[in-house]
Amino acid sequence: MSNTLQEALPITVRNVTKTYGSVYALNDVSLDVKSGEFLTLLGPSGSGKTTLLMVLAGFTRPDKGSLKFGDDEVIRKPPHLRDVGMTFQNYALFPHMTVAGNVGYPLKLRGASKAEMAERVEKALEMVQLGGFGDRGIEQLSGGQKQRVALARSIVFEPRILLMDEPLSALDKKLRDRMQIELRHLHEQLGMTTVYVTHDQREALTMSDRIAVVNHGRIMQLATPQELYEQPANRFVADFIGDSTFLPVTQEGDRLIAAGITLKTTRKAPDADKLSLMLRPERVTVMEGDTGDANVFDATVTELVYQGESFLLYAKLTDGTEVAVRGAIRDDTFRTLPAPGAAVKLGITPADTVIIEDGDA
Ligand SMILES: Nc1ncnc2c1ncn2[C@@H]1O[C@H](COP(=O)(O)OP(=O)(O)O)[C@@H](O)[C@H]1O
Ligand SMILES: [Mg+2]
């Protein structure tokens, strides 16, 4: 082992399928992770995220497909020869060993000398802000500290690829928010190619260079956080990331019509049979006076909810669809909002008029 940082490696997944009986845990998955990238697999429980991570780590052999780290085909390589560090949701630490014993374990497996181990363990612990904690017992640590120890163990041998499976899900929200930022900084410092798994869309948006949305063993969309949120490929992705209301869109020649109005949009509608207009609550506004070039829907307020930093208003369009509107509350703006029963005009700008394919194809 050298002391210089190794170069990060790109990961190439091609046509990987893994079945358990009749269940397709992975269904013909292809994916390119760029060298040094922080890529997140985001999807509901049972969608195949862990299975894909296990294939990358070498603990699961797929039925078919290929996997390259850089130019090396690794699909037949056992885990310990793959140069991959991994952390799990439940930490998987050895409770009877000290912090240093746990962190040094991968080095021991790789035959490092005592002196080298001591030096690298302390360096890894400093990286996760646990410098000097080596002699402590695992059971003396808090949940957040245990997660940091697990992280130190996964980076101590300076792997070129780091895999993390829901590493923060056991922590409370405040700690999780802080650890998300810390993990991101650590990634910037170390620069290793990282594949991160979560079912939490906000965590994915916060941390990732790109996100692969997974459902039923397939990748539904691979894009940057902003692209995913602003232009989801289909209804599943639009529904899974952020809140939205969907209005059916019909096409008459060049015109796209939703709830009786012809839509003005700066975006291209997808070429699909079934289309929907995606309305994000914070992009819809209650309009007064001049509505400019907005698309405007007549509606009747059904609910108005105070939520501290923002309000949530529900209103029914003339076609019966209920639309959610979210807005910031400042000073006494909440007092001036329309009450249930009031007629309102709901507007969206042409740039926020996003038409998506309805369905999860
Ligand atoms: N060892 C296994 N034996 C049988 N079925 C499995 C096994 N591992 C995963 N599965 C099934 O494969 C699918 C994907 O699981 P998993 O990759 O764990 O999803 P996720 O991590 O997204 O929650 C699920 O339907 C799950 O029940
Ligand atoms: Mg999982």
C-alpha cells in the first residue's frame, strides 16, 4: 500500500440481471458512474438498490451482465480483491473490539504492519473527526460516532471505490442533516468514486452529483438533482421526488390542453401517448391583478393550512382536480390569503409548465 492517494475509477455496469425465484431484483441494468463522482441510487424499499450495491461489492453474483472498474472486468473477482470500501445501515462493527481494532481490521486483512496500521487508523479517525478515539470501546459511542467509525473503517485502506448503503438511516434527523454535509465534504477531500444508497429523496438531492432513480429493478432516470426535479422522465420519478399534482393533458394538433386551457410552455413535451402537466406546489402562485404570460386556472379554495415557514393551500379546479399551492410566509402575509370557499386564479409561468409522460415506462 502506498501513502499517495490513488486515482479514482469509473464504474461500468452493463445489462446486469439478478433474479430471486420469479422476482427481478435487477432487470437489465446498465449504468456509468464517472470517475470521482458521488452517485446515489434512490428508490423505494424493495426496488433493488442493495442488490446493485452487493453486485458492485462482489457479495452477489448476477445471473448475467458485466461490471468494469476502469478497464478491468471484475464480475468474477471476490470482494477483497475489488479495492472497494463499504458501509452499511447497521454499522456492522465488532462490539468486542476497540475503535482502533475495528478501523484497522481491513488493514490487518491486507497484511499491513503494526506501525503502518497505527498511522493509517489515526489518519482515518481524524478524517471522520474522531481523532484520539482509538482506545474507546464500541459500546461507549453514540449512534453518530459508531457511524463515523464504520465510515473510517471503509476508507482506511484508501479504496478507489466507496459504497454506502443507507448509512445514515439509523440516526435522528438533526444528526443526519449534519452527517450528509460531512460525508459530502469527505468525498470532496478523498475524491473516490462513490455509490450511495438511500430511499430519502431529500438526502439524495442534498448529497449527489447525479441520482439514479430505481424502481422494480430498473433505472427509471439518471440525472443531476436539478434535472430530476425540474424535468422528471415520467410520472414515477415526478411522484417520488418532491410533491406534485398531475393534470391530464390532451393534444389537439399543436395545442396542449389541461383543465380546459391551452398551455403556454417554454419546454418541449415528451413524445408519448399519455401526457400530464406536473404542478409543483411551490411553483404555483395565487394570482392577483395582471397575470402576465402565466397559464391561469380558475379554482375554489378548499383548505388553507399554516405551517410555520410556509402555507399550504388546496384549491379545486373547474374539472374537479385538487391542486396544492405552497408559499413562504413573511410578516403578516398569512392573514391576507384567501379563505376556503373563495374563488382564486392559480398561475404557473411557461417555464414552470412541465409536461411529462404519464406512466412509469
Ligand atoms: N437474498 C434474497 N433472497 C430473495 N429475495 C431477495 C434477496 N435479496 C433481495 N431480494 C428481493 O429482491 C428485491 C430487491 O431487494 P433489495 O435489493 O434489497 O431492495 P432495496 O435495497 O431497494 O430495498 C426485493 O423484492 C427483495 O425481496
Ligand atoms: Mg436496501
